[in-house]
Amino acid sequence: MVCEYENLANIIKARLASLGICPSKEELSKLSHDLNNLLKVSKTFDEILSYEEEPAVFFLLRVEDDGEV
Amino acid sequence: MMEKYELPYLPIKEISEAVKTCEISPVDLTASVIKRIKRLNGLLNAYISVFEQSAIEVATKAEKEIRAGGWLGPLHGVPIALKDVFYVKNTITTAGSPILKDFIPKHDASVVKMLREAGAILIGKTNLHEFAYGVTNVNPHFGATKNPWNLDRIAGGSSGGSAAAVASGMCFASLGTDTGGSTRIPAALCGIIGFKPTYGLVSKHGVFPLAWSLDHVGILARSVWDIGILLETIAGPDPADITTLISKPFEAKLISKPFEAKRIQNFNTRRLRVGVPNDKFLEPLQEDINELFWGSLKKLEDEGWQIHEIDFKHFEQLSACRYIILLTEAASLHARWLETNPELYSEELRHKLMLGLLVPSDVYLKAQKVRKVLIRDFLRAMKGLDIVVCPTTSVAAPRISEEKILINGKELSVRLALLRLTEPFNVLGLPAISIPCGMSKDDLPVGLQMVSWPFYDDLLLAAALTYEEITGNGYRRPPL
């Protein structure tokens, strides 16, 4: 495993173990690499994002005839 | 008089007139499609299940109704296929995975119900990429769907079975789904038309999800008109799918009979203002696709369409945004099976799902925030334009075994070469269509993609119809 991902790999292992998932050593290595890339990519979002922005997730409230929401 | 051997290839527009006037019997029509499935499905692997008995029963009923003067509309008595993610009551829905091999929904998907009410004949469930999570349709559990134009090539995915079935005359149209291009990509690779409506126009209730906020129901057919007929049938608000409730104001405009497919003729599409993304987004493109694309635009320009470059800088962020949303939403759906049945996933899918479980919540939410900004900026960039146009895929159908592909000296994964031009429009939720644009040097179909404004699906179809007329490009029969 590449040294720079070692901490990340430990976190990944613990997180997946908490969900009852045990990745192999190879899977863990690939996951560390891909997650590292993904986190880097997500940093590019900061260039176009302001703090006021809300996420594009919404819901509508509906009340059924029987009062159920 | 229509020749019987031609029946499975005819567009719904022609077939429905002949069914209405009793020139063609729905039973004969269904039998001709079943015969074709029996001949070709072994080659193409397009269907997972075929409803032979129930299809003939429904066709017999339709025939009686039509003879008694009870014609319901253009889909009455017409065989339609469904990607195997649509719930059909009391029928197995696998989503292309052994995990759901015994899953029998207790109700129809809303769109399936609408098709039944329109008198359509459900002919069978089509093959797909495992859980619709991929674009090649090389499914390790159900086998790869082959391209009707070349059996060594992929049909594309994830609605590849639907595209191969429509292209080869094994149904008249099919419903698919589209989370990053899964309707448009296989349509382009198989030489048919694939359409993804505006997010929220068509109900997804009873459709096995991949990623809720990116998923769309799609339509695959052999003509733009046929797409319109299907859209008219399945579009509109559905109380069972909250995302469709925003489509209400558009109901009168779009669904009020005629969207009736006649409506798409009402737009003046002879002077359309067309945006084309810059080279940074378009490249790399396979050389012959580049030539066919610009050749088509030239014909449109000669007819009066105005071509402009669209000024939008954030296509890369759109791709990153979709990737993060897709990974996270899909993983949250599959977490329970990943724990109990990890061996039932392909290695590739298991990896993607595990990766999705690791995305921090703030990163997912940030992606959804960025999405709002990108939608706003893209619509600003579209100001003054009617549609945006680009090729559907960077390459024609790759070989089944191919994983990497070289385009103009640049190596790309097959996945990226197929979806990088379609995925932005799932993040944006805009209506998009892929239409045939000619044949590559290897004699494989090439697709052109058109995109329009939210809930201007009718304008988009009108533009596509005019494109078909001006360029002469459209569905061609594969050599089968």
C-alpha cells in the first residue's frame, strides 16, 4: 500500500467494518487511491461555490385525507 | 398493403394507423414480433424475459376492442418492451442482478400502468448493465447484449437490451432509464433514437433506482414521432413520485392533447438558434464522428439554423458533481446487500459501491450545492439559444472486450468515451435526445445529441423532427 494513503486506508477499513463489510487488501488499496482522488476533485467546487448556496435537494410536504404526512 | 415481413420495422406512426383501421391485427403484429425475438434473441441477448402468452392474450383482447370501435390511441395493440428495472405486477424484475432474481413486485410502475391503459402490449423485459450502473451492457450475470450492427461490438448501456431490441425489430419501442446517458448512449450505438425528458416530467415510481436525483425514465424508438407518442402517454404529474409534482404547470402545455405529437409540428424550427460547446468539451472525438457531426451542422446552417459557440466553462465540474452524487446515492441503496451478499456483485460494481459508502456527507452536499450553481450558470449561457447540440458519444460502438480506447492519440476508458458528453445533462436535468447522424468508417451508427430548456421537451422533439427532415438522417435497418 502506498504510504501516503495509509491513514486513509485505516479510516476506510474502520468505516466499512462498521457496516459489516470487509474489503480485501487489494480492494482497500484501490479504494484509498480513488477516495483520495475524489476528495481532491471535490475541492475544485469551492471555486464556484458561495456560502449562501443551498443544496439542490428538496422535499414537498403533503397531507393525505387521513391526516398522514 | 403492408408486407408482413416489414411489420416489425415500421414506425408506430404507420403501424397505429393500420391497427386503427383493422388493416393489421394486433395478434399478427405481436406474433411477428415474437417470431423475430425467437430468431434473434439468441444472437443479441436483448431480452431477459419474454411475455409470450400474456402478450398474445392482450393482443387478442385489443383486436376485439378495436373491431368493436374501441380504439384507444396510437399504442393500442402495439408491442412495447421494458428495461428490466420497471415493476410489472407479479413478474420478476431483476435489474440485471442475481440479488433480485426472485423479486416479484406487487404493483406496476406508474408508467407501466399508463402504457397498459393506453392499450400497449408489454412484450418483455430487456437486458441491462448490472443494476443499470454502467454504460457497456456487458453484464456478468445475464451476458453481454450484442450490437445489431456488429455482433463483436457492445450495444451500449445501461439500456442496451432495449436499444438492440428496438433496432432489430424485436419491439416497436422500449422504456429505458438514464442516469448519465443510459438511454442516449445505447440509442446512438445501435442507430435509433433515445430520449431523456426533463427531470420531473415522467414518474419514476416503481422503477428500480440507481441514483434518485439523477435518474430519469427514457424512451427508445425508431422515429422522433414515436418518441412523442410514448412521451404523451407517460408524462405528467404522479402523486406517487414527488419529483413530478413540479411538472404540473406544464401539463396543460405539454400533455393537453396535442402534445398529441401534432404539437411538435407547431414550432417554427426553421430558424433555430443552436449552441455548440467549445472544443475543450467536445474533444477528443473519433475523427469520423467529428466529420459527421460538423457535416450535419453545416446542412442545418444551410437551412437557416444559426450556430453559436456556447460560453460555459464548468463542464468538468458537472462531471465531478455527477460522479459524487451517483456514487453516494447508489451506495446508500445497496449498503444492506453489500453486507449480506457481497459475492453477488461483480468486482467492478462492488468497488464503486464501497467507494460510495466512503464519500463524506459534506462532500455529497457540496456536490448538490454546486449542482444548483451549475444549473443556473448553464441556463444563463443558454440565453438566446433554443437548443444545444453535440455528438452523443466520442466513439462508435467499442468491441465487447475493450476497456480502453485511443482517440486522436489520447487514451480514454470506454466508460468515459461513451458518457462524458451525455452525463452533464443528467446533473442539469435538461431534456436531451440522441438521433442518428450517419455511419462511421467501420459501418457503425453515430449519434447526435440535442438538449433544450427545462420542460421544453416539445420544442426539443420538434427540433429533432426537423433535423430528421433536413438531414435525412434517421433509423436504418441493421443487417440481420
